[in-house]
Amino acid sequence: MALTEDLNIYRSMYKLLLGIIDARNAFDKPFKYVVGERMVNHALNCVSLIHYANEDRRKGAREEHLDKFLIEFDILKTLIMVCRDRRQFKKDAVLADIFLLTADVEGQAGAWRRSAARKPES
């Protein structure tokens, strides 16, 4: 079993969290404290769910945590799109980085979920 911090999905999600925190600091005041805080909280929940999915060895627990992760991540993506549409990302490069990390995390999570469904728990 790999340490959670060694997983690619964890490292990508952590970078995404840091990117969201940095971007939020440049948001307009109403977005910073309402939408920005929700984005940070959902990203933190996603990081927690990666830990749970990696550590919980009960039968079916990994799939359960990954399903919760995917729901939480979809909410985060929606909040990112709202900020994009309301032009809260002040630099296009920041938005591009966030979108690339979002796609990376989503792809890894989907692959991990499919893999977990095929493999019996050890």
C-alpha cells in the first residue's frame, strides 16, 4: 500500500487546492468569501476522501469513498465554472492551470474508481 502523499492523484489534487487558494485571493470580495471559501472547502474534502480511499481496507469502502470523491469533485468543478463565467480568475494562465489540474484529477479518479471496482479488496 502506497502512502497517500505518494499517489499522483493526491499530488495533483493538492496542487489544485493550492491553485484555488491563490486564485481566490484575487477574487472580487463577494466571490472571495462566498464562492471561494466553498471551493476551498470542497477541495479540502476531496483531499480527505483521497486519504480515506487509500487507507480504508473494508470491503467496498474504497469504491464508496471514491464515489463520494467524484460527487464532491463535480461540485467543485461547478464552482470553478461559475467563477470562470463571472470572470473571477484574473489571469488566464491561472485558469488554464486550474483546468489542466481538474482534468488530470478527474481522469485519475475515474481510472482509480474503475480499477477498484474490478479488484477484490485485500
